[in-house]
Amino acid sequence: MYSLNFINKVLQKCKQYSIRKLAEKYDLSPQTIQNWKKGKLPTGKRAKSNTKLNKDLLLEDIRNYPDSYQYERAERLGVSEACVWSNLKKLGITYKKNSKTSKSRRREAIIISKKD
């Protein structure tokens, strides 16, 4: 992602140089410079927060049902499996099989949170 200062600098030099020369000089695609000239500037990151799934409800569901599959969580919370997956990823929660248990209890998960 390019800063607005850099974009403005390149656009000011468009008056003096051709788009191809500027693209070569700044190691950009000529199409990128043309898009900037048309007003298609990068908007930055998405500023909208998560609206489909409340993270507190997800954490409560994890505490209440630690061994549930993601499709089961999705049904309980009324969202898609992809929504549950992405929010688990945002929270830094992953599941690992407990290999030390018997085969009948192998699905029992261990919650591993990423370190801050």
C-alpha cells in the first residue's frame, strides 16, 4: 500500500514525465498510475467492525462446549462456518488433538492462544 504523499508526488510528476517513465522510475505498474490519475486511490483498511458474530458469545460458547466442531458452533450462533473460523483466527484460538488420550477421547481439544 502506498502513502498518499507518495501518490501525490507521482501524480505531480505526471505533468513533466510520461506514465511509462514514471512507472519505470518508481517501479510501479503504468496501470496503477493511470488509476491514480482517474481518482481511484487506495482506501486503506476496512474500518467496519465485525457485525455478524459477537466475540463474547463465541468465547462463551468455547467455554461451554470446548470440543464442538465449527459447524456445530455456527448452528448454535446462527452464522456460517467461515464466520466462526475467521473469528477464531482473529482471537488466536486454535484446536489441537490430544494425542495422549485413548482413541475414543482423541477429539478432546486443547485451546492454544497466541502469545501477546
